[in-house]
Amino acid sequence: MTKIVAKALVRSSEGLCLVLHRGNTHPRFPGHIDFPGGEVEPKETPEAAVMREIQEETGLLIDPNKLKKLFAKQYQQTTHVLFEAKLAEPDAKIALSWEHKDYRWITPEELNRLPKFPGADPYYTDVVDYLSNQ
């Protein structure tokens, strides 16, 4: 059975994008750059999953009417789905979960210059590849 992972480029009302940094104790790719999101649970849509994961990982609420699918890509036994998401509350405060140690709001230019590095999460690499082709 194929696993589905849904992640998001969360954009603020000013057009900045949210980038997370995984904690050093994270079981997968500790210390790496990350985007909010995670696995789609049984009987859950990728859209519902990404909104749930964003809230769990950051405390942020997403406007479901401003959720846009950017791509879906198969990687071995996992389907990666990337969304663009806009905040429901522009001035909301971030409350990180145990999975992440830090975050930054970055400009679209900085987002387009995110590095590719050996041993990165394949999902992260897919996002960087997608951004470089836009």
C-alpha cells in the first residue's frame, strides 16, 4: 500500500513562507529543514491531513478555501503532495510541536534559494526541485 505525505508552503498575509527546522531528536532527518505536514491517515484526504498537521506542528489554522494543490509526485512507496496554504488568522502565533526546534518566515526569494544537500528527506528535495522550476 502506498503511503501519502502531504506538506505545505504556508504563506503569511505579507507573502512570507514558513520553514521549520526539525529537532535533533526527530526520528527522521533530525536537524534538517522541513515544511509543515505529514502522513495522511486512513479515510483522510490530503487536504484534511495537511490542515491537521499544520495545526498540530505549528498551532496555525489554515483557510480551507485558500488551500491550493501544487503537485503530487511518487517516490518509491510514498506519494508526496505539496499544497500552498494561507493562514486563516494573519496574526496567529506559532506554537511548535516536539518535532521542530525552530522556524523562520522567509521571502519567496529565500525560498527559491533553499539548498539541496546529500541525505536530505526526499520530500524536501521534491519541494526544492519544484521551486527551482517555477
